[in-house]
Amino acid sequence: MADKRDFYEVLGVDRSASDDELKKAYRKAAKKYHPDLNPGDKEAEARFKEVNEAYEILSDQEKRSRYDQFGHAGVDPNYSAGGYGGGGFGGFGDFGDIGDIFSSIFGGGFGGGFGGGRANPNAPRRGGDVTTSVTISFEEAAKGCKKSVKVTSIDGCTDCHGTGAADGTTPKSCPTCHGTGQVKVVQRTPFGQMQTQRPCDQCRGSGKIIERPCHTCGGKGKVRRTREEEINIPAGIDDSQILVVRGKGDAGINGGPAGDLNISVNVRPHPVFERDGTDVYCEIPITFVQAALGAEIQVPTLDGKANLKIREGTQPGDKFRLKGKGIVRTNSTYRGDQYVIINVEVPKDLTKAQKEILTNFEAKTTENNYAKRKSFFEKVKDVFKD
């Protein structure tokens, strides 16, 4: 735990950062360290996992509250019992057996304050989380899809059913510690004899002796496997967002629950559409005549083609709204809008006849036909008065 960096430091934000600030910082860091952009870079891979873990905690209000109050001990299920872990009272957990000494003197009255001694090695513990990534198209992100991802996790050994013992045998209770995983040691101190506890040497703190280890897992009861996992990606998921699949991570220990599968979703850029939250933007080129006279054109949307009426006198950069043609908000029925940005294209490579037509057209127009031009020269008329 001591080696873990502060989650706010990992994301580069203040402790008072808003949800939007956290999300922006996470996206920036996730893209910087993403394995696809740093192939073979182990340090970047470690940073990427660190960033995902930090955002997973700080984006959850309940977990963030526990983290703000207790630090890493408040959100790590593997941290030792007693609420404050080994460092709850100024770091007493760093003094080896001092918690056991006080427990033997005062009958356990200080157990909670000093971390409660060592955790029971046979207690159920949650499995670790597993991280992977998946790349999807813009349309798949907008509408949702199913994908198969490759997952490498630690699972229970099927040959020994997680016992670690060879077929036909079972683990036995350690005769030295009688299955507790701990042995009592009497020490002489300036205060007299003190009784402490330490892990049993014979069973290495497990409380069990395996006489014939399983050949598949080597007596560990766990094996590392790679599998294909089919996942449902909800409509509206955004680039660099983390999709959490509960219970699909590493197997639990001593009957504890499995960890989670954290999937970093990468959305490929679209050649036409850009996304801003649940809204979609696209730029459509139209002709000078369509802009001047108005027209009805077809534009692409996530649902296919749609008709759009261009009003007479449309200017470059004008924006048209297609209500309800955007992206669904994740786990909601709300859908954003699509905005069409107009780009008036000036024709090139004109023929002589075309140039004559435009020359005649220009001769018949006045400043009143060009509102922006007229307004501009009104503002700078003093410059041109000479």
C-alpha cells in the first residue's frame, strides 16, 4: 500500500476536482499511456492501469468519500482488518508485532486501534481486478454492440478444484499451528515475557499442508488462463470510458468473490461525424447557388439519410439542428441532437461563359445584398474616407 501513489496525483487534479474535471483528466492520461499507443512499453502499461484504478475509485462518489477519509485503506478490500489497516494510528502497523504485544497485555482491547493484528490467512478475500481494452467504431459506440475481448486472469485450477492437492488427496490441517496459520512466540523484553504471534513456518501461514501438490497448479490452487469473454457495450459509451464487468476478474481466495473486469473502450474517429457529449456535429459543403437561393439537400445521420432544408441566404458557418439525431445517453432514453455546419464552396476552374454570368451577376448586385460586407465597411469608413 505504501508504494501506491495518491489517486488525485495520478490524475493530476486537486482534491476538490469536479466530476467533469476528473473525466477530462482521466481521458487525457488514458490516451497518453494507452497500450495501443505505447506498444511494448511496460512503464506506460503500468501507468495506464494506475490511471484506470484511480478513475474507477474517484468517479464513484461512495468510493471517493471512503478514499478521502481513509486513503487507500478505505477502498482496498485486501487491506488488513480493523478499519484503518496497519497505519490507522500514526503508522503503528509498521512496528512489527507491537499490535500483538498490546493484545497479549490488554486482552485485545487495542486490537481495532492498532490494526487488530495480522489478518486471518484463511479468511475469504476478493480476487484482483483485470484490465483489458477493446476498439469499436463510432457507430458501434453510438448504438451499442457485442464484442469478444481477450482476458488473462487467475482462475481456480479445475484439476484440483482449487485445493492445490493432487487428485484423490486433500490438504491437511497443519500440525504445528493446528490450521490457524499462526504460532505463538514468547519473547523476553524489559517488561518481562511477552507473547506474540507470527506466521507458521511449516505451512507458511496458510494453515494447511499439501503432501502431494497438484501437477497443474503446483499446489497453488490457481492457474493463469487466457479466455475470450463476450461483453455487451451499451449505446452511448464514449472514447476512453471504462466499462466494468462485475465478477469477471481474478478468482477470489478462500471462497472470496471474484474481482472485476475493467475494459477501456477506444472509439475510432469517424470521417464525417464528431461527438460532443450526446450531440453529433458534421460539416456539409453546399454550392454558392444553394446557399443564395435556398435548397433541400440530403445529409448523413447515424440513422441513415435525412432531408435538410437550406434557407435562402445561408452563410458559411451557419448551423442547422436535427433534433433527436444525436447519441443516446448511456443507460437512458434521452438522445442528443445532430448539428449540421454549412460550408459554402466557391467554384473553381470556371469557363469563360460561367465567368461572364458571374460578372453580369456582380454588376446587378448592390451593398444591400451583402449585409456583413455593408456592416464591415460602415465600421471602417473613416479609414477609406480619403
